[in-house]
Amino acid sequence: MGTPDPIRTCAFEPGQIVDHRLYDYRGVVVAVDATCQADDGWYQRNRTQPDRNQPWYHVLVDGDPRTTYVAEENLTLSDNGQEIEHPLVKRFFTLFLHGRYYRGISLN
């Protein structure tokens, strides 16, 4: 019997705005998976094929209707404090404040 894997902590959480290191886009994290949950077919079609055993993030892409599924190693925290333009932002978040989004919070 092997030693259990150490508990992983995620670098980002839903509501944080991130930049993709390779593809030069920014977006907002809407969900996190502890490891890659995509099927093998999707993973094999992924051009970069980062390690599956790391946190992966569901991201709404700024200025584009796409969503992406990104490995943690390909993301950095964005220093651009502007809101994200995406048709699904309001489905996931209720408030944008100080450079990040929040769920279930309203100042009204």
C-alpha cells in the first residue's frame, strides 16, 4: 500500500480573474476540479497536455463567448482589475468588487 497523495490546495478560486500564460487571454474562474476530469479523448486533443494530476479550472473567457478548461500551471492571477465581458458572468456571479467576482452577495 502506497503513501496517500498530499492534500492539494488550489491557487485560484471562483471569482478570481486569471491570465492564461500560453494563449494570452484573461478570464474569470467559475469552478475548480482537484484533478483533470475531462475524458481521455478531450485530453489527447489538448495541444499542451499538462499534467492531469493538478487543479483544473473552468474559465469564462473575456470578450469571447467561450469557456475553457485550464490546468493550474497555465494560469496566473491577473493584475488587470477590470470586469470580464462574457454572456454567462451574471449566471455565476452577483457582484464585482475590487477586481474580483462574488456569488450570492448584493450591495442593494
